[in-house]
Amino acid sequence: GPPPRGGGGGPPRGGGAPRGPPRALHDRLVTEGLEVLRREGVRGKNVTPRLLEYFHDHSGGESLRANVELVLSNARLAGAVGAEIARQS
């Protein structure tokens, strides 16, 4: 059959999948953050902004680092996809 799409497989060169905060920190922040939401009565469209604020305030910079890595990883992936589309045109 035809070769697999997407080139050589794996993540684009120049980086892999973004790393999130350490698992224990992640789990603690989610558990505590959800408790804060419950205590404060936060619901609906206010949940995500309040939870992200909690993560930022209580992660010692880890949530910001993880978000920056995610943005950079998405940009690398978009560049690789665009280059592949251009190559196939």
C-alpha cells in the first residue's frame, strides 16, 4: 500500500511533546483547585479562568512553563504540517 502519511513519524524535529508539571504537583493542583471552585461557588464560564488563575498562583511557575512549551510545540507542529503540505503541492 501507500507509504504512511506524515513523513518519518514521531514528533517534529526540534522538540517533542510538551511536558506538563510533575504528576504529583498536577494532581495536587487539580484536587485543590476544584475544592476552591466548590467553596467559592464558581460555575459555568467562570470555571476555566478561575482554575487557571489558581494553577498559576500555586504552581511555582510550572503552569506558565508548561503553557509556553505547549504554544511552542503547537507552532513547531503547524510549521511541519505547512511544510509537508507545500512539499506535496
